[in-house]
Amino acid sequence: MITLQNVHKQFGPKVLFQGVNFHLKPGEKVGLVGENGMGKTTLFRVILGLEPVEAGQVTVRKGAQVALLGQELESGPGSLLERVVLGDPHFRSVKEDM
């Protein structure tokens, strides 16, 4: 479970988002789309606890799995499929069926 209540984030005078309310139940998956500079990556960084907020509350249930795939793919061991499978147990069973 991930819950955001009245979350506000800005950098200097630039307000990225304010009054964000969001609730994601266990097992739900979400994709976030929008124009460059709208705060999508920052919102994920807030959920991951990597960015502080000016106001509001972010609650992430202990044990919740949150993944962020940035614009720049970092090289590392394994194929893209192996990385996806590592991040989502559902895909593990799909790979086994392949």
C-alpha cells in the first residue's frame, strides 16, 4: 500500500506539484506519464524516500515493492528481461512458461 496525502513539492520558486492525493492498493501497478519537467521522476523519488516534501504525508507499507526505471539505463549484469523478472514476481512465472 502506498498513500500520498496532500503532498507538495517544489524546487525554489518552481512548484512541481501540490495537493497530491493518491492511494495504491497491494498488487496494483501504475505508470506515470506526462511532459518533461512535470515532476514524474520527482514524485517517484518522493515515494522512494529519496526526496523530502514541503508538506503532506507519504506512507509506504513495510515490504512494499516500488521500482523506478530512469531515462538513462544503467549497464549491469543480465538482460533486460532478467532485470524485469527480478523486480516483479509475476514476471518470474511468465518467464518460466516461456
